[in-house]
Amino acid sequence: MSDNSGGVTYYINHHLTNWSIGDGGFWTIHADSLIVSILLGSLFCWVFWMASRNATEGIPGGLQNFVEMMIDAMNKLTRDTFSGHNPLAAPLALTIFCWIFLMNLMDLVPIDLAPETMGALGWEYFKILPTVNMNVTFGLSLSVLGLIIIYSIYYKGAKGYLHELFFHPFNHWSLAPFNFVLNFVELFAKPISLSLRLFGNLYAAELIFILIATLTLSYGLFEVFTSIGGIALLLGQIVLATIWAIFHILVIPLQAFIFMMLTMVYLSMAAESH
């Protein structure tokens, strides 16, 4: 049981607060999000590296089967989605999907486990779910924005890309300023929508888990198992958390797939000439 001395409001704020290093300004580092995301990215790289290192032409093991299935699926998806030819498209899609999936998967970790464990080690705050941090989702989407611009210049050239910005969709010099404003808004709407969609869905899911956890917050550990009200709330908490976790098993890969799929669509659009 968490410390409930501050009540429900304190409990919710505590579980939604990052372990921050800095004065709260622009350069403040959310260490928990960085640590967890880097560890999960490293885990993804290590698993796929081990699978490639131990790959065999004979009867493959379970890990090799899984990795080959993922690679084949991403190759097929990029062939169907990405209009241009780029050897980095499939690895990029695979990396985005697996990394975001692993980060989203942290939402199924018991809500009090990370804060209580890290609190016992001396850290007052610790959020184990990186995608509830808007800095993480915006960082991912800004990387996608950079790739969109790079792909546009790579496939169309700097002159062709500038021509598209100023002369699409209305191919007339008098409407060039309007075209630029329209394309500029469209360009930056892509990373904003990507980041807010991922952040909003995971934030709502995490908040519901926290609200379910507050059902027994007014009871001590002993009182929960010795009072009728405590037992009833505990059973209700278990049922609600189980139902929401089962539903969320679908949300976790879906949000990773949407982010990855939209990234491929945006890059494909950047590679096309109008």
C-alpha cells in the first residue's frame, strides 16, 4: 500500500510526477523516462542481435522464428506502404514499432511497484511509463519531422522541395505565400498529431489504472483484509484492474502500430513528387 497520508490528490500527483533533474525549466531532465526508454531500446537491440548471432539454417528456435516473422512483416508492410526505394525504411519501421511497444508495455507494470521500489531506494518520484511523458512522444515525433524533411530533399532535391512548398497545391506565383503557410501548417501538424495521439491514449490509460488503485487508498494493509468494506473494494479493484489490463493489451500494440504506420505514410508522401 502506498503512503495515503496526503489523500487521493497527493497519490495521483505523486504517480504522475517524473523524477526530474534541474530547476524545472526548459533544460530539466526527466531521468526516469530517459533511463527506462534507453534500457528498453537496448533490450530490443540486444534481443535482435542475439537472434541474428545464433541464427541457423536448420530448424530455427523460438526467438529466431519470432525475429524472422517480425522482419518479414515489416518488409511486406513497407513494400505496400512506402512508394520509394529505401533500404532504411523497413529497419526504421521495425525499430519504431518495437521500441514504442516496449515502452507502452510498461503500463501493465503494477501501478505502485516502481514508485514504491524507487522510493525505498531514496527517489521520491519515478514514472516507469515513458510514453506518458510528452517530452518523449514529442521527441519521437520531432525525429519523424526531421526524417520527413530529409527524405523530401533526398528524393526531390532542395530546389524541388522548395518548389513544392511554394507552388503546391496552387501552381501560381501569386499564391506562393498562401501555399507556403498551408504546407508549413501541414508539415508541423504531422509530428504534433503523432505525439499527442500517443501521449493522450497512454496518459488516459495510466490515469485510469491510478484511479482504480485509489479505491482502497483509505484502508491500511491490515484493514483491507479484515473489514467487509475493504474486502469488497479490494475485489472490485482486482476485477476492474483485470478488465482494464485485458482491454489495454489491445491498446499497447495498436498505438505502436499507428505511430509506425503513420510515419511510413508520411515518409512515403515525402518521397513522392506532385
